[in-house]
Amino acid sequence: MSFYYTYVLFSEQDHKLYIGFTSDVFKRVAEHNAGLNTSTAPRRPLTLIYFEGHLVKEDALRRESYFKTSSGKRTLQIILKQTLLDLRYQQ
């Protein structure tokens, strides 16, 4: 059984979030931290702070798109309230 993941990374460089999608979350985080993603390379190091699994790829992609909206960002702030406070997240 394969899963697809929606994930949230925290940039220790700029204290902001990056939201993505993958079929192998830990491999993908390693790729981000190795500088293989142009949008996150200058924002390293990155820490995985949240992920959720989906059986259907389209569900994970839909969730990624939602988290990138204003409503989705508010939802993440509710879900990750203490984590974001501890990390000194900046919107």
C-alpha cells in the first residue's frame, strides 16, 4: 500500500513555512536540506514539522493546495499552535 504525503517544513533561516507534496516524505526532506530544491535551497536548514498521509494522490495534492491558501494557513496555525510558538514562526 502506497501513501502520498502533504508536508510542512520550517525554515530555520527565515522562520517561515514551506508546504509540499511527495510519495516519500523523509527522502524529500533530505533533498530539500541537500539544496536540491531551488525554492528552499537558500532557506536551509529546514525541519519537518508536520505531515499527513493519504491513500489517493489527488487527496494529498488537494490538501497541499488548501494549505497554501489563507484559510489553509490559518488551519495550520491552529493545528501547530504550540510548535509555531516554540519555533518563533513569522508569518
